[in-house]
Amino acid sequence: MNRISHWIDGQVVESTSGRSAPVYNPATGEQTGAVDLASVDEVATAVAAAKAAFPEWRATSLSRRAEIMFRLRELVDANRKEIARLLTAEHGKVLSDSLGEVARGLENIEYACGVPQLIKGEYSEQASSGVDVYSIRQPLGVVAGITPFNFPAMVPMWMFANALACGNTFVLKPSEKDPSVNMFVAELLAQAGLPAGCFNIVQGDKVAVDAILEHDDVAAVSFVGSTPIAKYIYETGTKQGKRVQALGGAKNHMLVLNDADLDMAADAAVSAAYGSAGERCMAISVVLAADEIADDLVAKIANRIPAIQVGAGDDPDSEMGPLITGEHRDKVAGYIDRATADGATMVVDGREGAPGEGYFLKPTLLDNVEPGMACYDDEIFGPVLSIKRVAGYQDGLDTINASPFANGTAIFTRDGGAARQFQFDVEVGMVGVNVPVPVPVSYYSFGGWKASLFGDTHMYGPEGINFYTQAKVVTSRWPDPATSSIDLGFPETR
């Protein structure tokens, strides 16, 4: 049985808390490991290591920090397959999807390699007579990341790459469901030359989360997860005086207008709804189909579903793997159970024919779904796609804007005017035009609106640099001592 422990001050540290949690292979249901669950004292040890490492790391030159990020980039690139294998073994997603996750995480490391340019300040000469004013951005200190099970490699890379490059030290609390990936990445960071203590991992549950939120030496917390927990993280962290960015849940809509290419739209809906078994915060979970084309679109989606190969993630023929746990599979199945009772039409039932071992459901397609039904209102986080029929553009737009979630959305149309109006009108943080999963590239920033984000700052990209640094403005004069005098008036810029 594999034991997964903590990474503190540059080495593996086994827990003395006496608590652990099982780690499973979701494709078989077999327990493959046990992960240590940190105590409050063990979190404090990790934070202390990060705090001790901060002065030297902050003083490290930008060129040296960038060099380490470049080395990390090369090591992650060289170990893509091993990272993906670890990811698939504990999460369950198919290897091609795992490799895609690693690639998107790698983009964020590449972005952080440009920190000398990204962290530049501004300078104004002669703002007043003999006075210059300039701004600089400085690191916060010890910062922490609390990350979800569904992207165990990519989401931490969203956080720690920019945080470290900006001169902070980092404490990561990954999901206890798939903890091994980041232990491997910690070793790569050490190989890249990152000093001990700059990157630490505490495995754990709510005990570790609360210890991070309440620790006086943690200056900022980044989080990705469900909306109720995101709200809790934000409220608790900010109450303790910390910076917090907490990304919550989603219910992403895809609006398909009458003029859309229906084959393209059907391909996109199937890909975006069922990829990674729907366990993505950017998954399309509701298609808003214009009435005139709804029957055709539903038929095209339904015809594509039987061809999806569902199986173990390490099987090269599989296109969709299992869900993360048996409990989550049963929860998703419960939404399917309830859907028809609530008035939805079952088009494809994913409970039928799923592999017997492991935590599998096949893709489900529901039609005639309406707000008020649990399958519409809740974030199911599984391979369930709902169809809601709408009268047209305005009805679809109003439906999207009425949702409390506002993470991502998409419109499928051939009408450039409608697409431009949609991006202007829609109250959602990330918008796709004929793109079903509009995850921004690394040099933009990721984040939703409304109940999908708590905090003012989106993640990674330029807003990530701002989140992990604080601005300082310096007003400087080097006068001739002979001109010095006492002046109790408020200084004027003359």
C-alpha cells in the first residue's frame, strides 16, 4: 500500500497525526494508497519552513528566479507522460485528457518564466522639482493554495508558478483524493534548483484547510472548488486579514441559435459535456437550443453518444473514464433518478450499460429541462447534459443571466453581429464564440462572476501577478542640503 506524505522544507515528511485517508483507482475501485492527513501543528511546520525560506528567496534576483522557472518548464515537459500516468491512476481521466491537463499547466509555468518583464514597475522623472516617483511590485510572503481533485496538476501550476516567480514562498494543500501528482512535481521543483522551504505540501482535509486560513503568517490564499466551500474560504480568510481568491462552482450554458452549424454544435456539446466524465468547472452542462433547431440538435447529440468509449483511463481506446469516487457516482446517479420525476425527458440514460467495476456512469442526455428542476439548478459535476429549449437569442440570454453561476458560457452561430452582441450582453466571466470550453490562455486570466468567484482577482495571467504582489510607490528627492528648509504645508507638485 503506497503511503503519500507531506513535502516540507525540501523533503518528504511522514505525518505523526495518526490520521489518513484512502486513495483509490477509480477505474477498479481498488485502494492503491493512503494519504496522511495533517494536524494543525504539521501545517504550522510547513508554514514555518516557508516563512524561514522567504527572506532569501525574495532577495533572489529576477533572472535567477526566471532561470529556475525555465528549468522547471523543461523538467515538466520531459516528464509529461509520468505526470499524466500518476494523474490518471488516481483521478481516472483518460491519458489523453491528462496529457492535455499537463500541457495547460505547463503554459502557466512558461508564462511565469517571463517574470522579469511581468513584474516591472513604472517611473516618472521630475514629478515635482527635483522629485522622482516610481512604483515597484513586491511579494507578499507566505501564500497558500487549496486545490481540487479534478485538475490535480494544472490548478496548482496556475498558482505556484506565478507565486514563486514573484518571490513568494508557497504552501499547497491538494485534494486528498489524488495527492501523488504534486509530490512528484515537488521533486521536479527541487531538481530545478528551488531552495528548500520555498514550496511545501501538506496533505489533509478540513483540519489543514482551517489551519491555513487561521495561520497569521499566511498572507494570501488561492482556492478552486465548489461554491459553498469557496464562500467559506473567502469569508474565513478575509476575516483573518488575508487576500483571498476563491473560485467556486459552475453551471455553464451553451446557446445554439437557428443559424448554427448543427453538426459542429453537436460535436462541441458532446466534447464539452462528457470530457473527463463532466468533472470540469468549465464543462457545458446545459445546451440552450433555439426551438426551430432543437429536435435536430437533440437527435444529433443522441446519435453521437453511443460511440463514446467508456473505460479505464489507462486504456488507449477509452475516451471517458470513471468518476472520482463511488459516493460521487451515486450522487450523480441520484440526479438522473430524479430528473424524469421532475419533468425532464430521458433521451440517453447513462446508468445503463456502465462498466461493472469502478466508479463508472455513461453519458446521460436529458431534454425539456427547466429551471426549478434539480438537474438544472445544481452543479451535478458528472456526465449529464441537459437541453433547455428557448425561443431565440433573447430568451437564451435571459436564461443565462438569471443563473447564479457565471463561470463560462458559449454561443454557436454564424452571425457575427449576434456573437458580438452576446459577448457584450452576457453576465459571465469567460465567453466562447463557437468555442465550447473557453478556458483562457495563460497570458490572460481565469475566473467567473457571481457565485463562481469570491474575491476581486481572477487566477493566473496578469491578475495572478497582481494577486501575488503588492504595489509600493516611492517618492524620491536628492536635494542640495543648502536648499533644505522647514515647511509645514501639504506638499505641492511644483
